[in-house]
Amino acid sequence: MSLPQFHVLRLPDGTEWAQFYRSAQGYLLRFPGLADFDITLDGKNISIWGVPGVSAPTLDHLYLNQVLPLALSRQFKLVLHASAVEIDEFAVAFLGESGRGKSTLAAAFATSGYRFLTDDGLQLEMHKGGYQAQPSHPSIRLWDDSCAALIPESTVAAPPIAYSGKARLLADERVSHCTTARALKVMYVLGTATVPDVSFNPIPAQSVLMTLVQNCFLLDMEEAQLLRQHFSQLAELTRSVRCFQLEYPRDFAELPHVMEAVARHARQLPHQGS
């Protein structure tokens, strides 16, 4: 008996990337040609069925970066498509569509005296009137140009994965990873404009909410209880943490200036959860 499909994710060229099905036990998440993942209804148990010949690092990466964040949403956890770094023991998050520069900024900070919490899949937990950013897997995925500009040649790379040309760099003493949850102080949405300098523009609360909706992991968009809880969390996050549109020069040579401006801006902001 075939399972009912309720959602499909597609790559920019139209290729089906992920297929979502409902099963008697919960959900089946299929990545064609790579693997199937069975997820229980409560999101607490995941079974992996790899296509013959698909490498263990590929399965691990799918699990950590695609499946686990979706499963956490069934546990009423809030997970965003965002990178995050630590500045003065607070977390600063960068949101935006794929290719906007989230990982590049995380790597730039991590190789310049700061520490990164996550490259993507930012899990947030409510804590003392605010939200805490949880550290995730200690690795960063980068395209070749970002690697060449930011990462020391001797940095250890994880084994390659089948579906992406990005390199995955493991944290070490030169690519510093923060292993402690940090209070989230500010979110920056990465813009697309070609600009000569850094700018920070406050985003109205209603627009922040829509941005968060577009940048979060959610396994079942048709389950009423999950949706109510999810939108309640997003609304509270909008009230608790300030959000700015960040425009900056897309030039590796300008990254030290960009980081300095971001750090200065973040430090000047009051922490709303304190």
C-alpha cells in the first residue's frame, strides 16, 4: 500500500529533493537516490534506510542537517535555518536563504577570535524571558572560495558527502566552536543588495514574524496543534529578540570590517531577556 504524500521540497532546477509521507507510525521522509528516514509521530525516534552504495558520512549529514531539525519540530522545538556565533557570551544569529552568506560569516568569526555555535539548524530554547541558542555539530560547510579565503589549509575536513560540492570543515583550535548554550541577543537577516558599506536596518515586528516563518524547520505544516505551538513560539521570539536587516559588501577583503561592525552593533544593544 502506498503512503500518502503531503509535501515535496524541490531544488532550484525543479528536481525533487525531499518527499514527505505519512505512515502508520508517523512520517517517512525520502531523499530520492539517497535514503529514507522513518520518524515517529512524537519525533523522538528515527530509523535510517540508506540506498546501497550511499556513504555513511552522507547519511550522517542528511540526519544531522535535514532530518533531525524536522524531527525536533515534532517535539515542539524551535529550529531556524540560521548560523550563530558567540559575541561577549551572547549568541548572534544570521538568517537568510541559501547562498546569502550565513556559513561564510560564521566561519569568518570562528577564525577571528570568536566561536561559532552552529553553521545551520539553530535550535532555540526559551529561558528566563528570552531564548538560548543551543550549540550543534562542530562543523561548517563552505564553498571552495570561502574555504580558500578563510580556512587554514591544515584544518581537518570531514569526509565528502554525495549530494553537495561544499567542503565540511571540523572545528579545531583555529575554527573555534562554542559548546555552551548562549542567550540569543539579536538576529540579522542577510540582505541581497550590492552595497559599499555595512548597514543595519530595524525590521518591523510583522515582517520579522514572516521572515521567521520562512526560515524555520517544520515537519508537518498541516498538524493543527503543532502549528499553534509553532506560531506561538515565533511570536514570542519576535517580541523577545530584536531583528535587523544586515547589508554588507560581498567581498572577502571586507570581512574584517563587517565583523567589527556587527560586533560593535550587537554589543550596543540591550539584552531583552535579562
